[in-house]
Amino acid sequence: MSKFYHLDDVPVPYRAVSASSIAMEHAVWDSLEPLPFDGDLGVGLIGCGWVAGLQLDAYRRAGIRVGALCDRHRERAERYRDLYYPQAKVFDDIDEFLAESDVAVVDIATHVDVRPSLVEKALRAGKHVLSQKPFVEDLDVGSRLAALANEVGRVLAVNQNGRWAPHFGAMLALVRSGLIGSVTSADFLVAWPQDLVVEAMPAFATMQDLILYDFGSHWFDVVGLLAPQGELSVWATTGRRAGQVIPAPTQANAVISGDDFMASLTFRAAERFEEVSRYRVVGTDGVVTHTGKHLGGDTVVVSTRSGQACIDISNNWFRHGMTGSMRSILNAITNGTQPSNSPESALRGLSLCFAATGSAETANVQRAGSRRTRSGTEAAVPDLAGESVAHGTPHDDWRSTRF
Ligand SMILES: NC(=O)c1ccc[n+]([C@@H]2O[C@H](COP(=O)([O-])OP(=O)(O)OC[C@H]3O[C@@H](n4cnc5c(N)ncnc54)[C@H](O)[C@@H]3O)[C@@H](O)[C@H]2O)c1
């Protein structure tokens, strides 16, 4: 018998709504209502590194059942077993891990250079798969993985956890509910000292696309969800600023436009005063706004002709982000539907992100989807089964509080 967990059983992303009318309050709560999920589906995780710790902590609090942990460094899997899931089985061999019958969903939290072949292997072993982001470094590899999941009849989803970070999650839910009508514009500003965070990590400190890709991919992902269907074009530029402590550019702007739609992203990643993150998402019938720190704040405000509502939110990006992403795939498996974090949806955001880095390099406007790989060169991964080559992907021993 399946056990269903409800909002009361998980740390809540949305704490209260104060609205100018009861009708408005109900409309907002109805938009935010989270879905229950099947807590009996067994999850196994590959890649017990830095981000996996955040995932397992969030899953444990939410009542998600993790029964197996795998890392090629066995002691890392043992450490997370001891910290989060004392009953979990530990593996350092992928084939033995995949043979574990209790694992219905494989959560893959390795770096992207080795991930596509692991995703393929898990799908072919009959598992459902949640892939960490960035999903792929080559859009065509991503499409082939999506097609493979359909072919073998398994659910593949991407851990685009930013979609469930409370300040983004509330806004996306309000938009999805139709409360603000059709989205016409979306403008985002983030100002914070990311250069200080990665100063001692050369792989990140020298990464040319640190801001538009390593950090900004979550913002492009959100814009990909807000933008109307159809062609999108992207213009972007990057630069340095006096006083920054890393070689990589820390300032970036991107403008995304489509039919009756325009979005802008402004990143200032070497700021020293007044850290801030803001957005203003405007629709034909209303607007959603937020001001907080770089990973979110305490309030989201929605205004429509019917009035205004303030949603009191948690500012814990990772806990709610990781839980939301996993709940989405568990729901899809239980209900036989596509997850909202489907590979296709993740590829839209990535295509915007790659177009932005291409635009910044060439000083030209780029059509989303025209640049197929992160580097702009031909496929980095020759085929799903082959050995992959990373585009400057940091080695797997990097530890940090980077994003
Ligand atoms: N906001 C986010 O969602 C977020 C935040 C940080 C990192 N990430 C992403 O998560 C991924 C992992 O980042 P990290 O910082 O946790 O990396 P990490 O280097 O700390 O951990 C990776 C782990 O995977 C293991 N591993 C690698 N190949 C393996 C294999 N074939 N079989 C078994 N284990 C294997 C390594 O031993 C290591 O323990 C990256 O793609 C990164 O971009 C996402």
C-alpha cells in the first residue's frame, strides 16, 4: 500500500498568505497547493559528492525513501549512509547497484561529463532517472536521452531544483494557475559576491561562463518556462569590474525576446554591499514581484485587478528545491504522466543559456537552439555509450559553498 505524504509532513516552502480579500487569498493558496507523492517508491543515488549531501538531507526531511547509495569512492557513500539513511545499502559498482531490485528511481548526482552514459545505463536497466543539472553539455545528447526514456517506457526528469526554490516556486505556480494572465515580460537582477565564493577554486575562478552558465543556468531555466512557445532570440554580454578577485568575467547581461515577450537577466557577481536579488514578472492580468538575497528572500507579492497578496515564503533554496524536483518525478511515475521537469523542458532553458554564452562570445544576437553545445564546438560526447570529454568541468573533488 502506498503511503502519501502531505504538506504537514515536509518543511513548508510557503508559510502564510495575507491578501486584500478572502477570494484573493483562496486563489493564491489554490495555486500553491503542493502535490502529495508516493513515499514507497525506492530511490537510489549515484555520486555521493557535495550536492548529494544537500539532496539527501532534503529527502530525509521530506520522507523520501532512499535505499541505496553508490560512489566509486565507497567511503563517501558510507559517510552519507551514516549521516542520512542508516538502512541504505552501499555500492561502489554501478552494475551491482543497478541490480538492486528495491531501487525504482536512480538519482544521478555526478558531474555532467560522466552523467549521460550513466543515465543511459540506468534507463536500460529499467530504472526511472532523476539527473542532476546541468542535464547535458550537448542539446542533441539530451534529446537522445529523452527519446531513449520514451522507448524503454521509463520516466526521465532533470533536477532543475531552482524551479522549487520558494521564491521561484511561488512565482511559477502563480503563473501556471493563470492568475496573472499571459506573461509579457520577466526581469531579474542578482548582485552578490560570487567571486569571493570561488576565489580559491581555480576551475571556477577561471571559468569564462561562470556567471551565465554555472550560476545563471537556473535563471535561463526559469525564463524558458515563462517564455511563450515559439522562437526566442538572445543577446548577451559579459565583462569584468574593478576590485573583482577572480580572472573570469563577473558582470553579465542577457536579453531574451520572443513573440510579445521580453526578459532580461542582470548578474553582478562581485558586489560588496547590499546583496540583492529581484524579479518582476508581468502578465496581461497582473504582476509577481520579489526582493531578497541572491538565493531568495521572505516574501513574494502578486497584484491583479482583484487585489494584492503577500506570500510569506521560506528562504531555503536547496531544501525545497531538491524535494520539489524529486517529488515531481515520483508523482509522474505514480500517475503515469510526464514530469514537469522533463528533459524537454530542461533543454529549453539550456538552449537559452548556450545562446547567451554564444552571443557574449560573438557580440551577435543568437537564436535559441542554434548553438547546440556548451562550448559552441561539435558534440563533446560522441555517443551515449562512449567515454565523454568534459568542457573544463571541475574534477570531482571540488568542495565549496558555490551554487
Ligand atoms: N544547484 C544545484 O542543483 C547544484 C549545486 C551544485 C552542484 N550541482 C551539480 O551537481 C553535480 C555534482 O556536483 P558536486 O559538486 O556534488 O560534485 P562532487 O565532485 O562533489 O561529487 C561528484 C561525486 O560523483 C562521484 N562519481 C563520479 N563518477 C562516478 C561514477 N561513474 N560512479 C559513481 N560515482 C561517481 C564522485 O566520486 C564524487 O563523489 C554537477 O553537475 C554540478 O553542476 C548542482
